[in-house]
Amino acid sequence: MTAEEQVIHISIHDGETNIHVTVTERENPLGYYYWGDGDREAEIAKARADAKEWALYYDAAIVEHYR
């Protein structure tokens, strides 16, 4: 896989209380966040911070998906 194909995805679903952080072509998620009764914005911030670290490691771009 080339650097152009590596993309870190942060998927945020308004209808759910889950955030998934994944890299293209990888089966298992890199991170999974749940805000439940907690602070949604804080969990999104953690997801973004982790995604930045993984993007450096994988030499990948970051794409956020909101649904």
C-alpha cells in the first residue's frame, strides 16, 4: 500500500454514541470511543489526537466522516 492510499478515518455518527478511528485496508479499528453520558466533544478530541499520532506512524491523511 502506498502512502497515497493510507487514510485514517474518524467516523462520527450523530445517531449513535460511538466514534470509530480506522485506517484503510485494515480490519480492526485503531480506536473506538464512546461518549454515552460523558462529554462528546472531549471524546472527539481524543479521537482526533490519536488519529494524528497514527497518521504520522502510517504516513496517512486524516478524513473525518459525520453522519
